[in-house]
Amino acid sequence: MMRKFLGILLAVSVLAACSSPQKNYYVLSSASAPQTTGSQEITTLIGIGPVEVAEYLNRLHIVWQSGQGELIMSGNHFWAEPLDKGITRALALNLTAANSNRSTVAFPWRADNKPRYSVRVQVQALDRIDSNARMDAVWQLVDNDAGQVIHRKRFVQTTPVDAGVSSLTRAYSDLLTVLAKDIEGSLITFGV
């Protein structure tokens, strides 16, 4: 009887040791809260996208490039959605919060919901260098009716980051908020 009990206990211990570590999932967030509540008339529709990310970032594992060009992939830390979709969503939330009369639509949009203007983004790098998170991106404001780029800008920004993946994802969200403010300034300049 005792042998049977010890055998079961040993089997349970072995199985428990084989369990995989907990997976952690992260989303990019908007730092901006809507300026007003209730119903607002939508007067402007802005398209967001396409958003492209560097191929090394295009995975569900959270990965970043160190200052020495080394890629670091977090073991059990994942994006809860494809990174390009998360960037699109966070930018849309930030831009909508900046102007309550504005709505956004993600690329690809339907023909009956085509925005006059859209913002295209290419994220070339998301890095963690020492105690800073860094984003390098190029964005364009496009007049879809005219079929031309009316403004193009490079965005390179850093923000302090603590140790840990959750701090890094918060820093990336903060960088997207700064990018959205940069885009918002150009939307105002061009009367969009």
C-alpha cells in the first residue's frame, strides 16, 4: 500500500515538474482619455494604415533589439495581438481622443467607408538600449482622393524604461502616444 502511494506521489511530482511556465500577454494601450463623454457628431474620418513593422518584430513573442544589434526574445511574454494591429489600434484611440469629432478606420477599409485622409506608418525599430526604449518610424499623411502623400516625417524617440517586459510594453505605449501627438500636430497644420 505504501509503495503504491509513493508511486502515485512520484508520478504526480514528475508531472508537476513538466508543466510549462505561465505565459504573459500584453497589449499596447492608449494614454489618452476621451475629452468628452456622450454623443458627438463625427465630422472627420481618418484612416490608419497600413501599419508595417520590421520583420524581426513581426511575431507574437515580444522581441527587441539591444544596442549591440543582438535580438532578445522574451521567453514567456507575448503580444496578445499581432503588433501591427496593436499599433493601429493604439494610434486610432489616441487620435480619436485628441479630437472628439474625429473617427478612425483601420486599413483595409471598405469602399463605402474610404477616408479622405489616412496615416501610413512604418515601424523600422523598437529597441531597448540600456535604460531607454526607442522607436524609429516613418509616417505619411496621404490624401486618398488625390492619391498622393502630402506630408512625410521620420519619428525617432526614446523614453526611460525600468527592467522587465511589462515596463517595456508600457514604454512602447508611451512612445505611440508621443507619435500620435506628432501626427495630430500635422493633421491640425494641414486642416484635417
